[in-house]
Amino acid sequence: MSWQAVLLGAVHERPGVARNSVARELGLSSGFATETTARLVASALLAERPAPPTGSRGRPTTSLHPHPDGPLVAVAAIAHGTWRVAAVQLGGTSVAAAERPHQRGRDEVLTAVAAELGALHRRFPARIQAVAVAVPGTVVGSRLVSAPNLGWHDVDLSVLWPRYGPDENEHSFIAGNDATFAAVAEARRGAGAGAGTLLHLYVDAGVGGALIDGGRTVRGANGMAGEFGHMPFGSPAARCRCGALGCWNTSLDGRALARALHRPVPVDEAGFIRDVVAAGRAGRPQALGALADLGRSLGRGTAGLVNALDPHLVTIGGLGRDLMEVAGSHVTRAYLDGLMTVRVAPPPPFVPAQIAGEAPLIGAAEEAFARLLTDEGLSRWAARPRPEDARWT
């Protein structure tokens, strides 16, 4: 990878970093860092500003920021009751965003999200270099295989970005599971930053997540790794909506919570779990009892994953953060009780994620930028059509 890509990646990680600081960290001479920065500025990738005075001796330096006309990624996150779309610049800041509720109608949601992405394309024509879409279901390539809680199956998500086709770079469109993207966000910008091996769990209408090892997401043979909710940690007699018996989700999802409370099957499972958590915060005994059961299941299953995967750190996001707040003692006790003896002293820390509701969107943007911040990605940026170019339309 070229030094331009490496330096740009450092600024993406810490926008506003001083040029002399990043040069020292990367082992670059001052002259080479200055020259490389100048090339990135000329390519509309970085902007330089005078750095705040530090009082130290030596020549003044500059701070490095995203260029105001620099590359963007367009991202969409479809959840069970809402969708969000944003254009994100280098460093992770959104320059445009929209969010709407939905009623789970597949065609309605896809049409609305595609329209919003199309509006971003018209607003930032050549600046959008990649598109990433997060969905609450199993994804293979650009196809959503199954999202039981949405009632969607076998959906080609590339319809959301019609410019994705045989004449466009294959890396320009990315689709993925929301829990996997949430793990990426936590690993790069949250509590998991710097962890050697991170196990991230994401609770919504079930549980998913990812194992991130040395900064790389373990995706498996078909990109489906991280479907932790389908580990056989539930009741062997319970049939999951995926078709398997005994999935962990059968003891963690909204239906399981409704059964424990003798309630009808909720239409909005994630919303139902939020309501029960709110009742638990208010001290209602029935809710607290059901959440304690949920917490014990979560702790036991997490221990099984830790025994198998050997992470340095475990983070939990989504509704899991709320569950830890109300039933954290039950989660922690079951987690410690389920660990192999050799892991108990000290066990891998099990902590709430730092990134909340925006995690799938942030992770999707990070994955899109990972494709851009390469030599190939910078070449595509250099070859983009420009307003003065006759090809511009």
C-alpha cells in the first residue's frame, strides 16, 4: 500500500491530527510527510489548516482534515421499524442524512431507500465512491437471503443502487448484516478499538455479531459468519424461524420474552423488548423476572462463545446495552459460571458497547471506506469525472 493511502487512513482514523504527529507515528521524515500531504491536498483528498499552537519549540505544523470536496460514501441502514441513509466523509462525519419510519413492506422500503440514495447521487455526483447497506438478516454477496423479523426473503439489495452493474467496479456496492457492521463500528471507533481479538454481540430482535481478529472481520466461507443467534444454545424443542431446532434466538428474541410474560407474539419484537426493559427500569417485578431469564441465557451463551473463540474482549451493543443496565448482574454471573476454569482469572472483559443506535450505519461507512482507502480506491478517485471534464453530465 502506498504512503498516500497509509497517511489518508491515519487521518480517517483521527481527523484533525497534526501532520508532524502522524509523521512520527508512521516513521516518516518531515519532508516526505509534507510532500505526501501536498499530493493529497492537490487530489482533493485532504485539507491542511494551521495547527493550534502547543508552546513547544520547532517549526509550526498543520492539522489534517477531510477535503471539503473530497470522497464520500453513501450508506443505508434498514432496521425493523426505521431506515437511515447518510453521505459520510473521510473521518466518519455525515454531511447529509435522512431517517424515516416504515411498516416493513419490502417494496415500499426498498423504493424509499433507493430514492434517498439516488438523491445523494444527484447532490454529490462524482464524490460518492462506494455504497454500503446494512440489513437485519443473513446476507450473501449483495443478496439478503433471509430477514425473518422483517418477513423478507431472497432480496437482491443491489437494486438500491442501480449504478451497480457489470461496467462498475465490483467493490462499489457492499451489503451486510447489521450486527456485523455494528461490530466493525465498535472495533474501529468504540470500546473495541485496539483489541487484538474482539467478540462483539449485537442484540435486537435476536442476537448476532462478529469476531474481529487483528482488525479483520472473520466472515467465513460465504460471508455468513457471526450468526450467533443460531448457535444451539436454546431449548432443543424450540424451532427457530431459520428452520433449525434449539437456536439461541429462541430464548433471546421478542417472542421468547412475550412467552415468559404470557403476552401475544409481538409484531415489533425490538420495540417490545424496549418496552419490557423500560418496565424493568421502573421496577416492575414481572418484567425484572423475565429480563433476568433473558440475561442468564445471554451470559451462558456468551461464555460458550468465549470458550470456543478465545477473544481478548467482549462487547455488547444494540438492546444488549439496555439489558446489561437492568439485568447485568444476571448476565455477568451466568457468563463467569460458564467459562472454563483456565479463563476465569482474569476472564475477557464483557462490557457495553460505546456506540449506540448508529452502530450499523457507522460500521457500513467504515467498510465502504476500507475499499476506498487503498491504492486501487485512490486510482478510482483520481479517474473520476470532474465538472470541467467533457464527460460530465
